[in-house]
Amino acid sequence: MSTTINPALTQALGSGLAGALALNVLHETVRQFVPNAPRADVLGMRSIQKGYRKAGEQPPTGNALYGQAMLGDIISNGLYYSLAGLSDRQPVVAGGVLGLLAGVGAVTLPGPMGLGEAPTNRTSATVAMTVGWYLFGGLVTGVVLDRWKKS
């Protein structure tokens, strides 16, 4: 049995993964040095803890919790950014729009979701970095997708 993989799907998923990895590398690097940097890792860990507790289970702690948060961030952001592949034209613009929307969501949604506002919304610098970094991830996605489609 032979299966054919749709090249457009491969390109979309691959470029989405590239954008997600770029976002996470930027986040994890800068947060080590900048006190007001966003803490998306904290939001991810809180989300995992909340999910485990809702399921009546004990959440992981320490490195296991952090690892699950990073894996969840990369998978979810990669799938989200891969939506740029739905656009037949201007993948950089599509990636940028997706990144901008993700950044705004990362600032406005954690509070109402019960995850706290401080990790991405504690200062104006934190807000700017949050939106900017998600925009960066979206732009990386768009550039990778554009280059891939042209090759």
C-alpha cells in the first residue's frame, strides 16, 4: 500500500514547526536575561497543572512539568502557525497576521482562562515583547514557507 504525502501539507507543517521553534528559542533565551520578559513557559505549566487537576490526577512537577509545557508550546504553536500554508499567496503576510493575532491572544486570554495575567501582561514592555515574539514566529513561518514554495 502506497500513500502520497501532500507537499503543501508538508510545507505548511514544516514551516509552522520552524516558526514555533524560533519563537521558543527566542523566548527561552531572552527570559534568562530580561526581568520583564514574558513567561509563556509559566502559562504552559499552569495550563498543564489545571488540566491534570480537572482530570483528578496529580500534575507533574519540576523538569517533567517544564518539558511537557515546552512540548505543548511547540506542537500547538507549530500547528497554529502552519495555518499560513492555507494561503496561496503572500505567506509572509499570512504568517505575520497569524503571529500578531497569537500575540494579542497571549496577552488578553490567560486572565479570563484562569491562568493569570502577569506572565504576559505585567508591564508594557512584557506586552510588547509578547506580541513581538509571536509576530516573529509568524514571520519566520511565512519566510520559510515562501522559500520552500519557491524551491
